[in-house]
Amino acid sequence: MRRATFSSVVIVVSSWCYSRASDTRSTTYGEHYGHFAFSGRLSGEYHYTTARACFRLMIFRGDSLLMRIAVVVTQYEAGGAQKAAINLANGLVRAGCSPTLIFLYKKAEADFHIEPGVVVEYLLPEKRPISLLLLSLPRLVRTLRRAGAERIIAFTHYANLYSAMAGKLLGVPVVVSHRNPLFSYGRLTRLADRWLAMLGCLGTVTYVSGAVRDSFGDHYAGVTLRHKVIYNCIDRQDDSQLPSPPEGNYLLAVGRLSEQKNHALLIEALARSRYTGDLVILGEGECRAALEALAERLGVASRVKMPGVKSNAEVNAWLRGAKAFYMPSRYEGMSNALLEAIVSRTYTVVSNVPAQVEAVTAMEGTYGEVLDIDDIDAWSASMDAMRDDLQPPAEIADALAKRYSFERFMADFQSLLPDAPDALGRDAG
């Protein structure tokens, strides 16, 4: 009863906010590509830079009618969920559609390639907790209603929750995508997700890996839903435009400088090993100062390089020049950086957490090495043995490259949209 009350309060409060917001001029922030654009300020009057637009994702059906779909993500930043959502939108454009990509707010700049036909909108210009809580749903409902959306596909848990509520209010089917294990969600988020499902707000649930699916266990017990695992993909349009790999002898790690990514283990392993090259960690985050202090204390500060966030093209170049890619994460959903390494045929060394093992396993074999997350000596020994001719078995590399292909990714999403054109999933195999 207590849980049901929580979800009911969320829906009632947000619905009230929607009714209040609908009496005012549009306060939705947007950045639109193509013919549709408008801008505004958080306070004061809002000024439209072009005529009012109808934001639509158009999928041509066999009967020549149009299916309108919205793709919703919590925040815009250089993250894996954002990349997956943008890959989906780009694929729809290449299939002859004109997708709408909605972000609840803009957290940071990123260098994603977004096809010119993708319409992008931000409901809030930045993260403000009270505004996010009270305004996200009414603004999302208003935008979806204006678009005449017939399907909603949501990525990340806050977008999942708001999209589920908006879909229920509008009578629109919703697909949600879980990107991390259930235990990484806050208690209230888990309760809200469970009870929105029980209230009939969800229809299809996707998971970025089988490990994430398994982590949900009986979370949705008693609720009739469609479940599907859809792996991330690597979408490379023109490798000839990639920059040359940096020179030098280095091991590479990529990811947010956070406790989850566990980069401290790599610094400790480097200090213990006989490997004489550098450790390069691409990314930024709250643990930078602690990692720098650790490297200094262990006497390897001159060999631990942390050049910050790099563009996708630069990351690919670093991968091609690395002796190996190391990823000792404490947990993952399905790391795009790891998939990039695999598709680049870079040798990988990963922790033995479920999603990592799943990502590098195919045909009863393993791409690279899988090491115990708590065994620093094993990681150090791996660095000791690093050499230029380490190559995963070609058949495993080929199988994984196909699993993480753009064509397979689009075919999987096409299966959730029965009226979508065959072009979305052609050549998926």
C-alpha cells in the first residue's frame, strides 16, 4: 500500500504541474536541427527563432501512414546511454525517417555525430533538482502531445520513469531501456519503476546486457511485460577520417574517474609490475585528485597520464595505438569503451563482473583476459606479460564484431516496432 501510494503521489503531483504549465507559454528549451528551431531564457519572455514546429519521428508503414516516435534520454553528456539513443536516431534518419530526440536536461557538451535530420530538444537547459522533479513530466507530456507521438523509447532510469508516466497519461506505448544493474538504482527509483509497471505504465522493457536482465530477478514479478536484451553497438561511418594513433608505449583505460571504474587498481598494479610504459586514463570525474595523489605516493606519477575527456575519434586513435585496453570496473551495464576496443581489435583485460564477462565471451571462448577484480597481483602480472603480438582469436573477434554491429542493433529495435521499415534492420544477419 505504501509503495502504491508513492507512485500515485508522483503521478498526481506531476499531473497537477502539467495542468499548471499548460496555461503558460511554452517554456520548453530546444535545439532543433533542420527546419525546426527555437530558443528561450529560463526567466522572462520566450522567443521563437522559427515558426512553431511539430516534433516528429516518422516511420513509414506499409499502409503509407506515418508512425511518430519520440526517443527520450535523461541528460545530454558524453555517456553510453546517450550514444545508444543517438545511434538509434541516426539509424532512423538513414532509413528515411526524421526522428526527435528529447533530453530532460543538458549536463555537458559532447561531440556526438548527430545526423542533420535528427530533431533535438532539451526540456531544461541544465539540471536543477526542483525543476527536474516538478517540470519534467508536464513539459514532456506537452512535447509528446504536440508531436502526436505514437511510440516512446526511453533510455536511462529517470527518463524511463517520466516517459512511463507520460505514456500512461497520453495512452502511448512505452519501451524503456535499463542501462545498469538494478542494485545501482536508488531505493525510491526501484520502487517507482516497480509500481509504474504494476499500474500498467510499461509495455516493453529492454536491457543493455543479459547481466543487467539477470540483476532484475523478480523485480517485475506478476506483471505481464515484453523483455528483450539489446546490446549497444559501434557505429563507424568512415574510419579513414580517424586521426593517427599517438606515439608511445602505453596501456589504455577509458571511463569516468569514479569509484565504479576502479582505476586505482590499475595504478597500484602498475606500481607493482615490471612494465616500463605508461598508463593512460581517458576521462574526467570526482576521483581525479585521489588518483593523482595515489600515483604520486606510489612513485608512478610520471607514468600515469590523465589527459581528460577526448572526442570519440581521439579515443579510437588511442585504442589503435595501445598495447592493451584495461577495464577493472566494479560493475557495468555494457561499456561502450570496451565494445570500441573489441571492434578495434585491441587486446582487452577486464574484471570478472558479469557484464564484462558477457561482453568478451563468444563461441565458448574469451576475447583477451578476464581477471579477478580483487587480485592486484594478477593485474600486475598481466602488465608484466604485455607484448606487441597479443591477439584474440580471429573467430571470437569476428563473432563479437557482428554482435555489436550497427545493423544488429537496428534490427533489434525494429523488432519492437512491427510497423517499422525493413531498412532499419537490413543486413543484420
